[in-house]
Amino acid sequence: MSRHNSTSRKLKLIAFLGWTGHHAGSWRHPSSNPNAGLDIDHHIAEAQEAERALFDAVFIADGDGWKSGTKLEPFTQLSAVAVHTSHIGLINTVGTVYNDPYSLARYFASLDLISGGRAGWNVVTGAHSAAEQFTRGGHPSHADRYEAANEFVEVVKQLWASWDEGAFVADKQRGILIDPARVNEINFRGRHYQVRGPLDLPPSPQGHTVIVQAGSSEPGKELAARTAELVFTAQQTLPAAQEFYRDLKGRLARYGRSRDDLFITPGFAPLIGETEAEARDLEHELNSYVDTRRALDLLSERFTVNLNDYPIDGPVPLDKAKSADDFDNVKSRQDVVLDPARREGFTIRQLLYRANGGHGHVTHTGTPLQIADFIDKWFNSNAVDGFVIEPPLLPQQFRLFVDKVIPELQNRGLFRTAYEGTTLRRNLGLRGTLPLAKAA
Amino acid sequence: MMDIDWQIAEAKRAEAALLDALFVAEFYTGKNSALDTFSQLAAIAAETSHIGLINTIATVYNEPYHIARFIASLDHLSKGRAGWNFVTGAGSAAHQFSRDGHPSHADRYAQGDEAVDIIKRLWDSWEDGAILPVPERNLYVNQDRIHQINHTGQFYSVRGPLNLARPPQGHPVILQSGSSETGKEMAAKHGEAVYTAQQTLAAAKEFYIDLKGRLPKYGRSREDLLILPGLAPLVADTEKEALELEHELNRYVDTRKALNALSERFEVNLNDYDLDDPVPIDRAISEDTIDGIRSRHEAVLNPARRGTVTIRQLLYRSNAGHGHISLAGTPLQIADFIEEWFTSDACDGFNLLPQVAPGSTHGFFDKVIPELQNRGLFRTAYEGTTLRESFGLKRPQNRNSPRGAGSVGAAAAASSDSATSRYANANL
């Protein structure tokens, strides 16, 4: 594998943690603690471990799901984590449809100040099922969601920029706390939002919160090219990842941005054993904890038939698969889940196990060296700038990654040996605040 | 205000002084500069263990589902120390939220009433013990103990359940701050503690009797609601020092700007008068025509009505307590004041507003609290670890659980010796 000197390009690594792990069967494994989701001490300890391993950031997903009632609200969780850490980034997922740009700009500006410039916002539009919690007639269409999201992000960025540098004066002699001449209304009047501003908070040490984007549909890619600085995506194969990388980086010039203004980090669920056999055994054990019938019911949402009616060790009935266009919600995931089955001729069981382990993200089972090889290869093939690491089992699998894979990546010169700075923007190697399309 | 380390240090001092809770307010106007209160309190929660964390959230500009979730999360994170100070919201915030205008006083309260009801039902949507988990049987949660609320009302439709398990306190403690007629009814119906501005002992007693008297209407008893007027003490070793400090602080305020703010309440420009003229009380507009914060208007004007108060005196009083009682004196004088109010059926405690932080809170913690403890008026140790235990409030029954069932992890109703413990809050 390739050797790099210390000045070469480095991996961006984000830790997507939780409490039992990303594998659907992880919570039944004897080593995991299914009660830890509501325990802030657990989340603080996990983030501290990620910080010791020099990860760029920890990441929290949000939304509905079978475990949703058993986890903390992410802003409160990350604020508590912020005061127990000093370098690691804190990335939160918040949907635009059921939130308000002014409140959201405040939440992030506040987390950013509390953490000394370490906040990141993963922009999603929002899940379908939420409409019924928010007094709405229905969920907006995919196209409408993205149009409104573009405007939403614009409002938020203008609010973040509504305080000029040095606006917070705190001059006791002259009796001036805030210089009103340096705090500007934004007077935004769009199709979806009308916001006067200014925000009631000054910028953080990193200027403004890092913008992350996670949709990989066509409008998702455009939103990313225009606004995102970090992109989370699901890519199952190296050619697909290379194609996505080429496509998205190619769109940046259109918005006056360079290739280094946006980094691409797909999700990756490595299953690690000291030996290959150990890793396979653990994979087998985790799969044994998943209720096959229920899991196949879930997977059947992607088909026009119920997979439980087919032999589990027979081929996937690909001719019965729905097309991506049938999905108004998380469009891009359909192809990601089915492409490997199409290409490699999966049985239903193989498809199921793949879905258990990475819920659409690429998985790899092996020794620390094999995992490092996998990362090295993708990183040096114009396919990724790094990964969002999704440990299948916590805390055990994350510890193995930290203790065995990270040092190997460092030995190969692929990953930092010390933080570059104390802000997320600095550690990711991103430039300062993006130029804003100022409203007249 | 934006330095979280400073705020954490202050919170730890308040906890060392055994205060019931910290209280934070929220403005949204862009004229102030303060951290978002949830992130602020979550950060403080991670560094403290006993002190309550009370957040002010307006219902007009926040979805009930979001409010329920944020506060429930803060309650889980702090292991049962969250409180929600219910307000409807300030008119000046409309411009930040894609709204044409601010709803009327009556509409705000009707909407707020519906929001509080939804929020309480969302907190009950997971019964205690809904999270099992039983790995052997592949059961993570008990679906029979998770309920939709299926609310369809005048202002909101919310299906539920909340995406968060029932908070450790059952319901985080609900505070109410409006003291208008509608505000008092809301407090009697939903409030478990009331933060109010009362300028005189007589007014405080009347408010106390009035509000406690409204509780039976809602099937509640006098112990179910605590009344905590705001108090801005300025403590010094001698009375002379205290008055000098008060004078110094007033010098720092831009008189013209402060008079402009006061003038808004009068709808008459006080800058046209001499500072030592009496307050033109006959020119002040009456409460009925106010659509903003009605009760605060009265609290500011009443001292002027009571006697001949000059504009300067009203201004200084307003600088210090912005409508609440301000009091400069020695530790003994402050303790005497507190004791008199507390033993006269005028209040159950106070919400402290430090005039200078940290100086004035530290004087209060170091000198006044020990005096109150010596007199048997204040706790000498926390009763438990939840805000309900500190306040001596019952943990609410879950409407979805059979009576007597489902008290897993419940904070037992505190049967504390009510003779010795009463409550004070600090406002950071």
C-alpha cells in the first residue's frame, strides 16, 4: 500500500456513535448496554475516546425509528459533551421542514460558542412521519422540500453573518456592550421565509458552523455543491463512490467553489476481529440476533412483494424491486441498497445481512490491517476524502478501531498524529466563512 | 453572558449555596446577546448534580413537540432537574419567524393553554417502564406502554407519541410568569411555581391569597403551587456601602436610553420632564389597553401610584430590578425582609435577580443564606437530586397508567419538614 509523507492529504474521519452499535442486532449482544442511550455520561465517555483517537468530529443522526424514544435530543446532548471535550467537532442532524431558520441559527451559534468553534450542521429536509407531530396537512414533496431548504440554509447563513467582527464591544468606560452599527438586520424576504434578523449571538471562533449535507439525490447533490462543506453519503462500491466523487466535485466550479471547499465522507461500518475468523464469527453472531421475519418485512418496502414469501437462500427478486422514483423520502438510498445485489447476485439472506450491518452503508469484515487496506484503497482512488465510521457494536468495536486501525493509518501517513487546531473548520482544513449571496 | 465556563462556575456556586434552581430567560429580539438557553443549561447540567435548571420558552414561536422534547431531554440529561417557565412570547420576535404580526393577548393565552396541554400529554406518551429491554426475547420497548395522543385542537394537531421516554420527574416542573388575570388562571391550572413581580408586602399577600384560592377550581391543593416573587438584593457589610454601590450602578446606566424604555410604558416622553419631577402618573395608560406584558406594566407603575415618586427614583428602581423589588442593605436587613414576607403568607420563596453578577450573588450566598439557615428558614442540605424533591412537589401520575402502577424510578413526594425549608432561585 502507498506511503505518504506528513504533508500529504489526510483522511477526514467522523465517528458516528450511539450506544449499542450500528448493527441491527447489536443491542442484544452481551457486551452492549441498551440502557445507555439516555445516559449522558456514556455519550461523554464515547466522545472523549473519539477525541483521544483524533477524530475530526462525532456525529449524531436524528429522526424517528424504533429506538428513537431511547435517546437524548441532540442539541442538549452535544452541549453537555462540548464542555467535556476540547478539540473534537460536534455534528448534529437537523431537518429544515419542521424547524424555523431563526431558532436553528441560534441553536448552532450557541453550540458553536459553547464548544469554542466545533459545531457542524448536517442539513436534511426531514422525515415524512414528522408531519403529524407539527400541525401540518402533509409532508411537502421532495422537490418542494429541497427548494425550501435552499432558502432556509441561505437565511441561516445570513443570520450567522449578521454580526460584523468586533460587534461585541463590552467597553465599560464608554458604556457600550454591543456596537449597534456592527449588528445588521438581514431583512430576508423569500418565498418561504421572511426574517428580519439580526441574530442575537456573535460569530464563534470558526466564523460559522460547518455545513454538512447528507442527501445524494439530484437536488441533494445541487444543494451540497452550493452550500455543503462536508458530505455524508452511502456508496456501496468503489466505482460508485468514484463516480459520485467525480460528479459532486465537478459541480463546485459552477458555484465559484474549489475542490477543497467540500469533502466527501461516505458511511463505513467496519467489523473488526483480531483474526479474520474472529471477525466472521462476530458478524454471524450479530446476524443471529436479528428477527429475520421482521427484518425482511422492513426490507420488503423496497419491493412490490414480501420477501418472506421467497426462499431466503434463493436469489433476490430484483424484477420486483421498486424504482428510486417511487420513493419521495430518502430517494438515493434505494439504488444504494439494491445495486450490490444486482451486481454480485446476492441471495435474500446476503442482502439482509448487508442491510443489518450497515443499513445501506458499505461494510467490511476483517482484521485491523484488512480494514486499513480498505480505507487506504478508497482514499487513494479519488473516491473519498475520508469516512464516517459506524461501529457495528459499541463500545467494543469502536475501541478496536481506535486501538488497532487508527495507529496503522497513522503509520501509513494517512491520518493526523495531533489536532491541527481547536475548531472543526481548522481540523477539516476548510477555509473561513463562505462568501454570502447578500440580500440587497 | 456568552462564556460558558463563567456560567458553569456561577452555577456551581449557586449549588454550593443550596439554591433550588437556576432560572434563565429568552428574548429572540437581537438586542441582547445570550447563548441559546437549552445548550447553556445542558452544558451546566453536565457539570452539576443537584441544582434545578429552569428554562423560559415561548409557545408562540416554538412547536409544542419541540418544546416537549427539548425539556424532556434536559430532564433526562440532568437526571430530573429540568423546569419549564411557560411564557407566550414577546411581540418583537414576530419579525424573526416569518409572521405578519404577533397574536393578541387573548389568542396567545388560548394557544398557550392548548400547547401546555399537548406538552404534558406528550410527556405521558411513554409510560414509566416502557423501555424494557429484554434481549433474550428480542423486545427493546413495550409497545403497549407507548401511546399516541391524537390531539386535534383549535391551534394544533399532534399525533404523538414523543420520540423520548417519559422524563425522570414524570413532568419537568412547570413555571408560569404572567400575572395578568389570564396569566393567573393559567398558573392555577398548570403552574407548579409562579415567578411574579410584587413591589409591596400588601400587594404580594393579595396576589398570594388570590392565586392559591384559585387552585381548588382545578382540583389542586395549596401545596401544588409555589409563589416566588422576584427580588434583586444588593448586599454589603454596612447599609452605607450598599447604598453607595447602588448609586454607583445607577451612574453606569445611560439615563436617556433608560428613560426612553420607561417612556414606552407611559406613552408619554419622560425626557420632557425634569428627573426630580414627580412621575406623571395621571398620564400613564391603563392596563386594559396594553397588549404586551400586562402585569409588568402594573408592577412598574404601582410604586409611582403609591406615593410621590420622582422620575429619578422610578428609574433607579427600574434599573435594578426591572419591575421586581430591589433592596440594598446589610445581610441582616435582607434576611429580615425575606423572613417578613415568607412568614406573612406573601410568598413561598424568591427568585433572586443579582444586580451585579457575580458580586451581589456571592454576598447573598455567603452572608444572607447562612443567616436564613440559622433562622431555620432555609435548607442545610438538598432533600434529593430532582427539582421536584427540592421544591417539595409531587411526581405526577401518568394519565396512561393505572393508578398506583408504573412508578419506576419515581421521585417520591418529598415529605420534607416544611418548617425549615423554603426556596430561593438565582437568575443567572
